[in-house]
Amino acid sequence: MARVPASPTSPAPTASAAALKKMLARREGLMGPNAPLFYQQPLVIARGKGVWLHDAAGRRYLDAYNNVPHVGHCHPAVVKAVQRQMSRLNTHTRYLDAAVLDYHERLLDKFPRRLGRVVLTCTGSEANDLALRIARQQTGHQGVIVTDWTYHGNTTAVAEISSAYNPAPTPPHVRLVRAPQADSGAGADAGAAFVADVRQAIADLRERGFGVAALLIDTIFSTDGLHAVPKGCVKQAVALVREAGGLFIADEVQPGFGRLGSCWWGFENHGVVPDLVTLGKSMGNGFPLAGVVGTRELIAGFRQEVMYFNTFGASHAACAAGSAVLDVIDNEDLLANAQAVGEQLLVAMRGLRDAHTCIGDIRGQGLFLGVEIVQDRQSHAPDADAAARIVERMKDAGVLVSKIGRHDHVLKIRPPMPFGSRHARLLVQALDRALQMPR
Amino acid sequence: MARVPASPTSPAPTASAAALKKMLARREGLMGPNAPLFYQQPLVIARGKGVWLHDAAGRRYLDAYNNVPHVGHCHPAVVKAVQRQMSRLNTHTRYLDAAVLDYHERLLDKFPRRLGRVVLTCTGSEANDLALRIARQQTGHQGVIVTDWTYHGNTTAVAEISSAYNPAPTPPHVRLVRAPQADSGAGADAGAAFVADVRQAIADLRERGFGVAALLIDTIFSTDGLHAVPKGCVKQAVALVREAGGLFIADEVQPGFGRLGSCWWGFENHGVVPDLVTLGKSMGNGFPLAGVVGTRELIAGFRQEVMYFNTFGASHAACAAGSAVLDVIDNEDLLANAQAVGEQLLVAMRGLRDAHTCIGDIRGQGLFLGVEIVQDRQSHAPDADAAARIVERMKDAGVLVSKIGRHDHVLKIRPPMPFGSRHARLLVQALDRALQMPR
């Protein structure tokens, strides 16, 4: 059984303060300042297995945060598949290989028939950048509509549409809209407000002369704060965008590959099939693998005009990793697990909400949950400081979570997919304790 | 010993024409049309080892083209390092890890002291995109000067500066210059012409209101045609760019990591230390790994303003791959090999030039050589058809090479680094035979 210390206020330091300081200075010397880190006292992690990470001192942490190790840290089936393929052959798509095509086919089988082609890349940033290239080239328009506190990646073009953590002014060809939010306490017309905002965004982009190339959204609006989304509003917004000659790009980098339990892809929640879908993170369980899935016409139209080649995209090893991930998801029934454990977590956390008035709302689906931390339930005022303290306390107690949202006050719970019932109990127990502690 | 068929005109077909046709149709169905392929009858490759690739029928090909498997296809040291690390831990840089920092340090040790920091990414495209972001953010300018037949990658921002194979018009903030070329037959003032062109480009970009953020060049001008570069002209051009407040970005994705034999980096040929250097392809021997090396000030300045995080960049497995590559380069003395075998190839190919009037020029350095194919040495007119035929014939004879240059008439020879003397002899022999064949 897992070790969650009874007294999380006196954490066992895992690296001496001096050693940690030295390592941080060395890191800054090599990488530069401000390279993002987790925790006030960052963790020195030494190994991982399943839903567990172990630090250099041998202390273990329940990982309720990392989504890249989708089927679990160091899953032997993925390690073996990559090792076998790397020992045999690892080149690119300018030669032919049946196994590489098999992976393309297996992946497309997870999508509605309308989405019949895929272009593999290495990262979600590359996927979103490519989706923007396709959308702009195929529509002839430049404007993009995105939500106003989101993150889609790090290339020049994708940073422009990623307003969260980005101090640069939004360029005129990007129009921000507020994510739909039917959260506890929100008005009844949250869906209508989103649709109206998109309608105005289309008008603005046309007036500015850019037209609308795409509405691009994370289908679970995670960085925005993992909001509850009113039924039908995304579908209505997409209809307006299509009417204006634009495309619907679904960013599935976080919600995809079954994380939401009841569906493979977040767009299924919204009752509308996208024109382009972007994938990343979880796809290769840590082996860099990502891609754009799209309609036959869009991919063909783009490829007929543009020479697109991605050296490491769809390499033999990447496809072997991706294929092993699909195997494990099926073999270990990870969607059903995400649904069952997600439900268990929702119920348990609603119980916590009854006991702790600083919980404003519990949101999310499957193994992607958000716990909103507020000053009190009357004002519903975000409490970022409390959220930060809870994240640190849970880490001290051996459980890893993070934060999202415009006000940085929503606990982000997004564990590897083999997160089971007993892990859920440990997580809830640690959260309960962290919430009980005095300020 | 290698098997190079004596009668390369009757190649052994390795897949039936019908099977190949079916596979190509399947590929197009999944990936879309025009996904780049090599050869009129593409190869179905099944395995690789060192400098050899083997097709599905068991026929082997001497690989004189692929640079991604820098230390050789499926090098056991790299396979083992990745397998070991993937079995143990493979996360990101938001946790601390000494081995990850060790790799950063080992990499920086290969650079002049002025270049003291590195930001790792997954692909060369991401590296060039990030270098542009840094240059624009740090200089406050938008204009970029690049050569007029080059390829730096596939993101939106990088495609703009990659005119080769890109039908889109060059945007006004990008100014193209002709690569310096002191090739056989070129005038004596090739260097001065390049410097004058850059001077004019700076003036143009200023006049257009963009200023100069950077001069970005592939330091061996490979896609341009692997031209001979007059001593000093790049240095002079860089001085002008710096005077205008711009940076010098050296794209080392192809020439880097010792390919040129006498140096680790192509910029060393030009006697000027860049402000930013971009790396890719060869860096992880096929494991997606790339990055930007830069001055302490530029990386710090960028990071202080911009939150940059790359999920898979600098992952434990990526750094393990990169570290193994550095080990093998040193342990197998691959720079010395590149220099010695490169010299041997130059001498042998100059011999071929005496025998074949369709060879206009032999260029390059180390294990990166170009053989220019012309209609005749008097007119020096490029002969793309002949170059294409030679590439196909050599493939039929079991040797893989490709083509570069604005007129697609320069044979591109860029083998994995363990390419030895006997491989060089086989290559020269196959080239000699391919040149002897009637049109």
C-alpha cells in the first residue's frame, strides 16, 4: 500500500537544501532563468512506474498530474516496442513500411469516418502549427478564434493563439473569446454567451480583413479552467464559423486518447465532428509523437500545394510507441477505468466539498478533474494562494497535482490512465488533509 | 564485403510492381497525396545497421544519404541508452535530474565559451522557430535574411524562410539573398557579391519598416547546392547584420556534430561565433532531439519575458540518446573518420571528374559532399535529368544518394558518420558505373 505520511506538515526533505540550491543554480546556468519548474522545493525524480514517481531519496509520490505517461510511467509494453524497433530500423516516411501504415490506420480507426487522413508530427506544438497552416492555406483566410486563457503550444504561430502565460499582445488576426462556462454559480445563458461571442469574433475578423480560418479549441477547455460546457454551444459556434468559411480545429492534446472515459476524443462531448484534430502528449507515452487528423479533402488540398515533410514524424520508433499505446489502452481497458475511477473521484470530491467551504466547484470528466478553490462559496472569489498551498501540501504528503485557470485557483487532476480505485482513495485522503490544515 | 551488382541495369526488383502499387495507394489513402518519397520505385526498408539498410527482400543498400542515424543505423549504444532510460524514468524538465543537466553541460562543452546556454526542443523546425522567436523578441526587429534556395523546417514561421520547395510568395519581412558561391567557374568576387547582397537586404528590410532580427544560414549552404564559400564573406556579412542590431543564427542541423570532419560545427569555417545556433536531426540518432544554443544574455533575456516550455524537449530519454551520441562520436573517433574518408572521397571523385565530362564540380567537406552534374563543362548548364538518372541507377546498384540545389542537379552525399574507406570505394565504384551508362 502507498505511504501517505500522517503528518504532512513535517515532510521528509529528499535533497538537502544546499544540494538543491546548487542543482538549481547549475540548471539556471545551463538552461537560463525561468525555465519552468514544479514546487517551491522542486523534486529530484529518479524513477517512475505506473502511477508512481520515486525521488532520489527513495520517497514515492502518487502521480495525479502527468498525462504524457498516458498508460503509466515506463510501461513495459511501450519500452519494449520502442527498444525492438530502434534495434531493427528507425528512419522516416520517404521509405515504405507496412507497420508505419498500420499505425496510421489503427489511429484513424478511432475517428469518425469523415476524418480519414493523418499527418504525423513530433509534438503537439507542431501539430497545432500544422493545423493552422492547413486551415489558412485551405480557407484562404488568416483569422483565428481561440479562447482567452488557453495554451496550444510554443511555436511562433501557436504562441500567438496561446494567451495564457503569454505577455505579448494578441495580434489583430487572433480574436479571443471567453470559454463557455456553465460552472456552479454561472448564469443560465453561458452557452448563448459563448455563441454570441464567437458570432462577434467572426464579424470582427472580417471587418479587420482577415476572415476566419478556424475556431481552434481545447475540447475540454483545460487551461481555461476545465469549465462545464453547456450542451450544444460548441456545435452552434462551429456552424457559424463554417458558414463564414472557417474550419473547426479540435485540440485533443490533453483530453484525447480516452482520458475522459466515456469517449476517445473530447469533441464527442460537443456533438460535432471537427475538420481537423490535433494530437500530442499522451500519444507515444513519452516518445515524441503527435499529429493532425483531418478530412481527406483538407489533407489532400494542403499536400497538393505544400511540400510537408517531418523528419522524425511517423518514424518507425514513433509509430511503434504509438501502436503499443493503443494496444495497452485496449488491453488494460483504460477507458472503462477512466470512467469508473473518474466517477468515484467525482463522488468523493463532492463529499469533500460538503466538508470544506473553500471548494467552490468540482468539474471535469473521467481522469481529468478540476477542484476550484475559492475564498468562500458566497463570493465565489478565486483563492490562488490557497490553491498553491494545497498543491505544496499534497506534494509534501506524497501526491502530485497542479493548478489551472485564469486565476490559477483550480486544482488540476490528470493522472496516468491506470490510476485505480485505491489511488483515487489516496488522492482524496491527501486532499482532505491538505484542506484541513490551517492557513 | 558489400554486394554491388555488376550489372546495375537489371536491378533485382524487391517488391512486385503490384504489391508496391497497392502499398502506395494505401499510403496515399492514409497520409494524403504527395507525402514525399524517394525513388521512382520506392524502397520498402526492413532493417538497418551501421551504414547499411536492408529491404524487405533481403537486398542491402549502402546508405550514403541518411544523416539522422548519425553514428550509424540502430547503434547499440544509443538503443541501449534509450531503452535503459525509458525503463527507469522519462518525464520532463519541471522535475530536476542530474543526468539531464549533464547532457546540457556536455553539449555546451562542444561550443565556444560565448555560447553558454541551451534550450532543448524535439525537432530542427522547433529549434529554428524558437531561434526566430528569440531573435525577434530580443532585437525588437522582425526582418530576417536567408538564402534564396534553402530549407530550415516546416512550422509557419520557418516555412516563410524556406524558399526551396515552397511555392508561397516570400513575405515582405523576409529578404532572400543568393548564397555565396565560389564554385568552379564562378567569378572571383563571389564573396563580395554576397556581402553586398546582405548590405542591400539590410537596407531593404529597414526601408520596409521591419529592421533586421537575424541573418539565418545553414553554415554549409547544403540545400542551396553545397557551394564553396569564399573565406571571410560570412564574417563580413555578420558584422553588417550586427551593426544593424540583428543576430547571426547558424543552422547546424545538417553540418553539425562533426559531419565536416575538421570541426564540430560549420560556423567554425567562417571564423565567426554565432549568437544562436540551431541543432537537430543527427543529435539523437533518430530519437527526436534538437535545440537552440545561444549566448547567456539572449537566452536569459528571452526566458525572462517569455514562458517557454517544451514537453518532450530535454526529456530523460532524449538526453540519454543525445549523451550516447556524444559518447559514440568520441569513442569511435568519428570526426577523424569523417575527415579522412571525406578526403579519400574528394580525391577519388576528382578522379571521376577527369573521366566524366558531365561532372561540373566536386564540393563539400568531410562526409558532406556534392557532385555537380552538368550538360558539359563548357556551358556548365545544370543537368537535372542526368542527376535524377544517376540517383536511380545508384539505388539500383545498391547505393543510396540524393540531390540538392536550385536546379536539382547536385548529387548529395551525406552518409552516417561511420562510413569507412571500403564504403567510400563502393560508393565511388557505383557512381563511376552510373556515370558510364548511356542516357
